[in-house]
Amino acid sequence: METKTSHIILKVEQLSIGYKTKKAKTVIASNINFELQKGQLIGLVGANGIGKSTLLRTLIKVQPELSGSIRLNNKDLKTTTTLELAKQLSIVLTEPLSSKNLSVFELVALGRHPYTNWIGNLTESDTTIIRKAMTLVNILELKDKKCYELSDGQLQKVMIARALAQDTAIIVLDEPTSHLDMYHKAYILKLLQKLTKETGKTILFSSHEIDLAIQLCDTMIVMQKDNVVCNQPCHLITEGVFESLFPKDLIVFDDKTGSFRVTK
């Protein structure tokens, strides 16, 4: 029988994150412990400035941890090479595109870079994977458009398609709904939920849309001032975790509806 451990894709133990210089060390959060299961949609939430982006950057090996361990597919992230990491984990960041003159197809095709030769020639198999990624996010009809012609919502879908084309077991997104209106915020997060079910991939994203994350995520990581907790949304509600995220003078959490409201 397959053990539960075999379903763990990312494991964090006694992790401490922050910044280190020659003169000082700034700890953003410490004693972080959680396990992420394969094939789940996972939301990372918390108040502004709490360290969500720092945690994500540490998990994707952009920023070194201060202490502790991160294991991806049961291998220490420290010993994972850049190429190995690119075949296991893909990222969608909030930084603007360096060139919007690329076509949608060309941008999505960049996801195949870890698998192509040094010239970057695409095989028939690569092209099939690229088209499948675009089909999954419903942008195939946009394949010949230039990226500067797209709306913010369309461009975000293209970036997700690029991550899908990279064909990794886990996709990490930093604030995928920023700069979008309420409809497109819900649309993108609903799309991520759909993709986990249809592809079996693990998708981890950070967001300020806590209400939406509670409704759509299998698991949530909640960063509090002195603690980081990870569990199913229903358990986090029962444990009163969301009630402690913000000062109660203006915002309160309604555990019956699973949403925040302004105090009267």
C-alpha cells in the first residue's frame, strides 16, 4: 500500500526566512513547518508585509533560507541544480514582462526551455505540449496576438499557460490576481482550481483574496505575526485562525459565512 509520505511534494521543517548581510540578519518568520500534498490548490495568505513573498522566494530557491530545510520531491532544495529545479517547479511572478513584443505562442513556448537544445528548437512533442497548455487555459485563439495587445487578465492566463508548458509537478504563483478586477480575480483562482483537478499538478499561490482562497483552496498556509499554520480552510476557521489576522477595530471575520466584513 502506498504511504501518505509518497504524496508529499514539498516539505518544510524548522524553516527561518529573512535577509542576511555581513553585519546583520533580519528574520521575517521562523519555526515554519508544513507539508504540501500532490494535486492540491494551496493558498498562502496573510496581512500586508507579513512575509508572503519572502516565503515564496525562499521556497523557489530565489532567496536562501536562514536556517531549516526545504525538501522538494524528497530531495533537499540546497542540492537541487537549477536545471533539475526547472523540470520540477515553475513560477509565475508579478514582475512585468521584459518584452511584450513576443506573440502569445512564443511566450508560452519559453516554458519548454529546460527541455530544448541550446538553440531552443522546438520538437513536434514540444509544440503539442504548448498547444495543450494554451487549450487548458482557453487562450488558443490568441496564439498569434502580441502580448502588448492583451488585457491584464489575458496576459495572466498566458503566464499560467507558460508554466503549464514547462510541465512541472508544482506551479508557484506570486499574487496572480493583482491588478485584476473582482470578476477576473475570481476567474483566475477558479481556473487554478480547475487546473489542479484536470492536470494533477500542485499549485501554490500567494494572495490578498482571503475570502476567495477559503472557498476554493484544498489547503491554506496562513502567515500570522508570530506563527505560520497550514491546514484545510474548514479547520482553520474552526481554530479561529482568520480572526487573528487583522485588528478587530475595522475588520472582523464571520466564521459562519467564511468571509471578512467591515465593523459597523
